[in-house]
Amino acid sequence: MNQANQDTLKRQAAETAVQFIQSGMVLGLGSGTTAAIALKLIGQRIQSGALNKIVGVPTSLSIAAKAQQLGIPLAPDDNPPAIDLTIDGADEVDPAWNLIKGGGGAMTREKMIAQLSTREIIVIDESKLSPQLGTRWPLPIEVLPFGWQAQARWLTEQGGAPKLRQNKDGSPYLTDQENYILDTAFGPIADANQLAALIKTRAGILEHGLFLNLTSDVIIARAGGVRHVVVR
């Protein structure tokens, strides 16, 4: 698939997702290339009057800035309300529609927003589909800067290969919460629920990129057209 065709399909996927938005909704505003198109469409519909009384809850500071530029009203950061619908992306999606997220570094806020959402719509292109989580993407793990190398050693003992995410200048990448990310390659993850539970026992680890049993719908931009899967 060439880039022009892929971009067209991504727009079609975003348009499909945006169709589920109604006036008066609280929306989770996600990240990813297809979700970014959806964000622009939401802004356009607010400006045209097709949508009104919308409140957005952004998954990152950069998404918050883009939403403000597009005229999308935002909920206060310290008290996000219950969310009717979230449109977000993913880095890897398995056959049970579980996800790895965090390639953009926002998985902590993304997971909080997913858990607040009645409906979590994931928009992706077909390159994100995978036979098993961990096959194509390392697991992002957000850790406190204090003691991060101890966390890296512990993750290695659990069978992972952690790598500190860095900026182009070699400095550590900082999340919106000013923490570090260890991109940890486990290979194909045999039991994602077990691994998620294990990681959460470790003090100093804030969050991980396994999103399990949170997806309501998946909209896939693929050769031959857009596919919409209702998960629950």
C-alpha cells in the first residue's frame, strides 16, 4: 500500500470513529496518526456547529495543546469527568484486541482515560495487527527517575531487555509526569495478564503499556477498505 492510499484509509477510519460522537459528550482525546486525524475532524465539527457542548479529556500535554488550537473545550486536569467515548491509537493489537501502547510516551494518562471511558474506540492501520503482543513492539514501562537502573535490572531478571528511551541528544526522554520510560523487549508475551500483574507489584514502576480488556471497538484502515470490529 503506498503512502497516499494509506493516508486515505486512515482518514476513512477516523471518519468512521467520529460518527459515534454526539453533542453533549465528554470525549477522551487520544494520540496516534489516525487519532490525530479524528481530533482535527472533531475540531472542524465543533467550529461548524455540527457538534456542541463537547468537553475533551486529552491523553497528553501535546494533545491538549492541539485541542486548544482546534477550539475543543477541555476538562480540568485535576478532575476529569466520566468519559462517554475515547478515540485513541495503539502500537500493537493482538487477536483478542488487547493492546500495547506507549510509543508516544503517554500510556499512563491513556490508561487512566481508557478506564474512565464507557466506550474505547481504537483506530489503527493494519500494520499494527500482531499474532501476539510483544512480537513487534517492546513494552513501554514508565518508571521514577530515582532508582531506574534498579528497575532495569529487575526487568532483566524477569526476562525482559529494557532500554532507556532517549531524546535525539542522548538525554533521557521525560513523560508528561517527568518520569523515564524503559522500552522492554520480552518477545512474544505468553501471558499478558500475568506479566501485567507482576510488573504492578514493583515499587517505582508507575505504569506499563499493556492495555488488557479495555477496548470496546477497533477500526482498522486496511487495503480493501475500513473494518469495524465491535469487541464489547
